Amino acid sequence: MKKRVIVGMSGGVDSSVTALLLKNQGFDVIGLFMKNWEEKNGGVCTSQQDYEDVCRVCQTIKIPYYSVNFAKEYYDKVFSYFIESYKNGRTPNPDVLCNKEIKFDLFLKKALELGADFIATGHYAKKVEKDGKFYLKKAFDKSKDQSYFLNQLNQTQLSYAMFPLGDMKKDDVRKIARENNLITANKKDSTGICFIGERNFREFLHNYLPFQEGEIRLMSNNKVVGRHCGLMFYTLGQRRGLGIGGLADGNGERFFVAKKDLENNILYVSQGEDDFLFSKGLVAENFNWIPEKRETPFECFAKFRYRQPDQEVIVSPTENGIKVDFKKPQKAVTEGQFVVLYDNEENCLGGGEITEVIR
């Protein structure tokens, strides 16, 4: 009997080719489209067009397809966290939580109800089983690797997961889509917030968070150099969109966001890459260990944001998470983002939300 695989279909080229490859490999493939955002929640949602693309792809490759609405669960489990993080001055990464709570939890449960042996997604990552444990590894195409966003997966979730694009390059994926007349072959990649899509970010947040304009001050001498439009719109290390012109007594270098003072509603900036932007370590709570929990300090590599080159670190497990010491000072490490650890074999050891930056 064929193994049944439920593919998370987003309406993009990656999930389309994922379904096609698995069908050609002889699996019993079913497409499942998740609607996780309602238009009434604000902004322009592309879910109707995406679902139509899913329908056409599934008809082309001759597989059945269904849709499921997780909009309420997404709002409660992911979007509320997203808004609360911004309210508290952090810069969240909703894609990580979406994978944990929606794609590999609710979606997995629904797939199992449909008789699935496995679930598959269009993520660029690899899964390897060794000695009874499942390992999450970086993709072959390092420029597209998405293991960072999968750092919260556990052994059970990984045991059911399939990542058919893990050994492929994006250009090859699009080529396969064109050769098989898939409507999504030339569809551009989604770059917006997970399931919410692309939109004017400031206008979007205005619908959910009160904002108050305030002063922009220099970190070095507390001098007022401008006005900000709401602290939630800025992140540590940000250079663009500050609206600060040249200063008569400045050094000519660009300004960076160095600190957010929520209590007094002040945005602090520094000019040039000075010490205010750098840190020597961090603390992450509720760390998710993927293959196994470590109990003693060890050296490995880490990313503090997506697409960042691996950085050498020393990790000390704590009762509720980890403390990470950097071998070299790191720029613009931001609370609310995730620290993700890797060993020298490109295995993802796990990840956790950054709750404190050590300066």
C-alpha cells in the first residue's frame, strides 16, 4: 500500500513542486491549503488567489486537495504573541512560532485525521534519522536554507516531516515547475509576515497598537536630534527610515538605532558602528533542544537572525534555557528574535527566543 503524504500547499512554487515530486516518487499525495488570516482582520489578504493557484496545481498533477481554516488559532497562538512582543519593545519572529503552532501542530493533527503517514512542506531544510533520533539539517542551497525558522520542532514533529526540496536549488525548483506547466512556476516568493502577506507595515500595526510620537536622542550625549513615529516601528541596528539629517557637530557617519526606552518613549541612536550596537552575549529562555538536551557548556555555531553567517559561541545550559557567550562581539542582537544553534555537521541543535542581550 502506498504511503500517504499530506502536503501543506501555500499557492507558491515550492509547495507545488514538493507535491509533484512526491507524486512522481509513488506516494499517495493529498494537498491541504491552510487559510490562517481573515480579511476582516485588516489589510489585503491574498488567500483567495493562493487557494485558486493551489486548485489549479493539484488539478494539473492530478491529486486531491482540501482546505482548512486555522484563522482563529493563528490569531490566538501567533498573531497575539506578535502584537504583544511589539508592545513590549521586542522585535518578534512570527514565522518561527507559525511553524511550531500551526504548520507542524494543527496541520499535522489534521493530516493525521486524513490518514497521513507523513506531512511535507516546501521548506528548504533536511531531515536525517540516525540511531533512533531525528536531526534537522541545513539545506543544500545555503542561500535558501530555512532551518532557522524550524528551530522549535520536536522529535515527534520531525518524525512525520518530509522536506523534498532539501537537496535542491531554487532555480531547479522553478525549472521543474515550468517543465510541468505549473501555474506557480514564475510566481514571486512571499516576503511578508507569515500568512498575512505583504502590506504597509506601519499602517497595519496602527490597527492593533496605540502609538505615540517621541524624541530621538543621541546615545552619547542625550542630545535631541529628531522625532520618532512610535517605538514599535524601530529595531536595534536599524539605519533606514530614521529621518535624521546631518548634524553640524556630527561625524558624517550614518545613524543606527541603539536603544528603545519604553518608559520614557525615547528612541536612542548612535552615529557610526560604536560600542552601543555591540554585545558580548545573550540569554534565551524556554530553549527547544531538537536531537537532545545538553547539560554542560559546549562550543558551537549560532545565528541570531535569518541569513546571518554562523558565529562561533560558547553555550552554557541553564535551568530554563541557555546563556550564550560570543567569541567576537556581535552587532544588533535583538530581544524577541531567536538564537539558533548548529554543530559543525550543520545539524540544528535547537533554538530559543532571545530575552536578554548582554552588553
